Amino acid sequence: MIMSEIKEEWKSIEGYDGAYEVSNYGKIRSLDRYISGPFDSKRFIKGVEIKSCLTGSGYLGFNLVKDGKSKTSKVHRVVANAFIENEHNKPEVNHKDGNKHNNHVSNLEWVTKGENQSHAYKSGLRCSKGINNPSSKLNESNVKNILKLLNRGVTAKRIAKAICVAESTIGRIKNGQKWNHITNGVKRQAV
């Protein structure tokens, strides 16, 4: 079934009733609401669509706030919780087409860990290195440039911010824990 054939539907996100909703298309939005302020005041907050961001594992995630505390959730899990019955209480959500960014309800299913791993191997998503890894934001040229910048004394924090990856990713490249098939061939100086 094509996405355009399914009407977009919105449901409250469990634990955030009245504040946030998720759609069967994988969109997240906040709702118009009043929140408590200092001295028993109330402040109006206009609802907006919440932009998702890429998590370290390659999934789309977003932050929700409740009682002043922020929590990061993954879009696919929130969609599945709201729209897909889980009668066998399976713990994981699989992207049928292997695309971690396609969070339409028709692309998701509840699975066991074994079913999820089996799907990953059969579809070629598992055991991939470098640019063949579906969650990779970097390519070989990026990694070589990162190593050059590190050797010039640029901090991991500055590099990470500039290319929108976690600082820990830069550290793992620096230490040869990630992209070691590239980093072993490139001279690394003590930084």
C-alpha cells in the first residue's frame, strides 16, 4: 500500500497526553497548551511539528519535555507503540525495507531480537563497514580529513560540531576503534 493511500492519523504519545502526538506517517508534533510558570502564572505554548534528528545508531529521534525533564525517543518505536498492536509482546521494531528513516506505520513491525537480526543479515544491513554501514554519516574521504585535522591540533569537539557527528565518534576514529580499515593506513600523530 502506498503512503498517499493511507490517510494521516494522529494519536497521543503515551505518557505525554495533551502535550504531544505522533502520526502514522512518522511525524511528531506538540500541541497548543498552557504550562505553569513562576508565581502560579500560566504561559501559552503554540504547538509545532517537532523535527527529528539522527541518533548515534542511525535512527531518527526527538526530545520530549515533561515536568521540566527532557527525554529522547526514537520515532519508529513511538509510531509502533501508537499504531501497531503487539499481541505477542515482541520487544523490537523492525523497518521492513531496512531504511531507518522510513517510519511510516506500513514499514514497521514488532519482532523478536532474533527476527530483527535475521532480517538484518538477509537484507545485507548487518556486518557492514565504513560507507556500507547504513547508519554511517561519514565516508572515507571524511575520515582522512578528520585525521588530518586532528594531526593539525583541531579538537575533536570542534570537528564533531562542524560535521554534525558525536564527539565520541571523532575519538573512536582517532583511536582506531572506528574506520580502522582506513585509519590503519593513515599516519596518526599523538594529539
